[in-house]
Amino acid sequence: MNPGTKRKSPAQISPERLARERERLYAMGVFEREFVAFTHICGVDEAGRGPLAGPVVAGAVILPKDCEILFLNDSKKLSPSRRETLYDKIREVSIAWQVGVVTAARVDEINILQATYEAMRIAIHKLEVTPDILLCDAVEIPGISIKQVPIIGGDAKSVSIAAASVMAKVTRDRMMVDYDRLYPGYGFAKHKGYGTQEHIEKILEMGPCPIHRRSFIRNLG
């Protein structure tokens, strides 16, 4: 968010827009209401399965029942400044939240799917409150005894999964900004490790750095 820029509070949002936003959020809470008998519903999602560089990061978030976080959505549908604002809000209101990080080297070692599962397990196991049920974006995580509900497109259909997607995405983006300072020249702060033409050209020009996924870039050129 630019210095001096402020997000509107509910009181500053027009009644019509506020009503639409609350209607949208209510629709996103359908799974949380379906499993209302469970005390601690945890959303789980990841960020960074597709990039050529950097870690895969998973988020796990337990929100209070009937929690309203205005403009919460799938992190991919949000601007960077909106994600940052929501990240702070989720930290403030959540019962518990954590992230799990799995390095590029580990991705190369066990493949991206298994690395994603590993990041999710790390995030879940780090929670200070044990979930009663997991709402997961499209996957069922192996090696977890907690009841799981995989939801296709869940980051746009569940407030808990959307919250997890925001925590994972913001955490990973911040890491990539730090990596940009550590490994300058690749543009990590801009593209966050994804396979843009600029990024590919820099890999071919400079060679890979320690956070590049060798299994993802072996056929470049």
C-alpha cells in the first residue's frame, strides 16, 4: 500500500457495496456453515507450485465462527496491497494460523506435489490449536489423521481456505523480495520466481542461482 493510502472502513463503504460484499462473503461461508458442528475449522492452501524459483509455501488458518473479513477472497484475485491488508487482519482475528515452507532444493528432491503436501503438513502441525476438520483446496493431504474435505476451487469458495491462501501468498512474496536482494539480477521481487520471459532470459544469461528449481528449468533454452 502506498504511504498515506487508507482502506475504507465499513462505515465509509456505501451501503449498497457493503451489502453486496456481505452477500458474497456469506456465500463463501457455505462450507463453514455445513461443518458448523466442528469447533475448529481450518482452511489450508498453498502458494508457489508453478514458479521456476523459490519455495512452495502453505498456509493453515482457523477463523472464529461467523468471522467477517471484508474483501477476503482467493489471493490470486486480490491486489498486492489488498493482500497485505488482509494478511494483517487475518493475523489479528484468527484463532490460529501458521505457514509451512519447503525449499526449492526439497522440491527437486521429492517433486512439487509431495513438497506441497509437506508444506501443508508443516503448517498444520505448527498450529497452536488442533483443528477438528481441514478444508483443503482441491487436495487430500496424505499423512494427516484429521478429517479432510477437499474442495475444488476452494480458495474462492471457502473463507477459511481463502484466508490460508492469503497467508501463504504474502509470506512467499515477502520471501521472494528478500531473495531478490540476496540474488540480484533475476528480478525475483517483480515476478516472484514465475516463468516470465524476462526471468527465463536472465536464467539463460546468468545461469541458475541456489533457489532455482533444477527440475523445473532443465529444458530451458
